[in-house]
Amino acid sequence: MHTPPVLLVIAHGSRDPRHAATVHALVREVRAQRPGVRVETSFLDFNIPSVSGVLDSLAAQGVRDVVALPLLLTRAFHAKSDIPAVLRTAPRSLRIHQAEVLGPSPLLLSALERRLYEAGLTPDDKPTTGVVLASAGSTDPEAIAVIAEIAREWRHTGWCAVRPAFASASLPRTQDAVRELRALGCTRVAVAPYVLAPGRLPDRIASGSTEADVLAEVLGPAPEVARLLIERYEGARTRQLTAIGA
């Protein structure tokens, strides 16, 4: 029987200690859902262990197969450039396959709704509630287009309206989207942060939400997010096994 590849979660990292704590909580949820898989955590910047440090350690332990999973919601610069670059420096004894980023996925919409309900909304509130889908923002047009498409898709699940917003790099800002939803006639306005962990940009989303009625928590270790990590892992594992003829 083949040993399952190690799942290496690659988070961005942050000077904010809440970020790493949330990443570790999410990884614990993944381990709980999939106890037969070894899951390791690494960070691109600011936090330890580093990606290269974990890869070196795995190689020294005799590990052969690794699925590297970017803890990212869109395919922007980090997924397209930073992560492939650091993976190319890994020991040659490792067979590494980079998994897809997490978004978009229906599981993320389920996690967003979970956070809104935890913040006080109910499914009965949907027809009268407008939602701001507040992401960190990106200079990558592909990433921005994905956020806009998610907002359009989410609107069809019954909300009064859904508008994308961005904490940096793109417009509109969260507070402007809140005001737009008010102007549209939504009785209530909620802000749903489309971010995985606390930090500077999520704090900016929160500061732009003062005129909203509801501010949800970040996605964090929601069970749906953990399930999505496992789904991405299995997809990459299947491609890896196919590539090596297993």
C-alpha cells in the first residue's frame, strides 16, 4: 500500500500573531477530518517554519511524495510565482505537486454563510439583506474577476444583493459597497470577509464596516474550509499518482 503524500499547507504569513494561530487551527481541523494523512504547516514570510525548511526536513526523513497546497483564495502572484519558485528549490528526492488554490468553490460560499449566521443572521433574512463580499484585493485582473464572479453567483442563492469590495489595490472599498447596498434599498447590510485569517487587510475591512449592520468573522478554521483543503489535496494527489504511473 502506498503511503499517502504529505500535505504541506503553505500560508502567506503575517507579523500579526492572530494569522499564524488561525492557520494552525485550520490545520488541526484538517487533521481531525483526515487523520490518515500527515499534514505539515509552512509560511512564505514572517512566520516559521519556512516552506524550504519543512521541505528539507521532509527529505531528511525519507519522505518522497508531497502535495503543496497554497492557502490562498485566488490565483494571484503568490500562487503563480512565489510558491512555484520556492518549490523549485526543494531537494531533488522529493516529488512535489502543487495543488490548486482554494477558490472559487461552493464550500467557500457555505463557509461564508456559516460566518454570517454565526454573526446573527438567519436564512429568513436573505431576501432583505445585502452582502458585501470583502476580499483583501489584488493587482491581478484574474483574481479580481474571480471575486466579482463569486459575488454574482452568491447573489443567486437568495440575498437581496451582493457586491464585491477590496481592502487594497482595487475598488470599491468596503464602506462604499455598504453605502451602495443601502442605496439599493436593502433593509440590512452585512459584510462577509473573504479572507482566511486575521491581519492588516482584514482589519481594514473591519474598519470599513462601521456602517454595516453585521460583520462576520474571517473564514478561519471553518469545517467547510478544512473539507476544501482535503478536496484540493485529493485532486492533486490523483494527478501526482497518474504522473508517476502509480
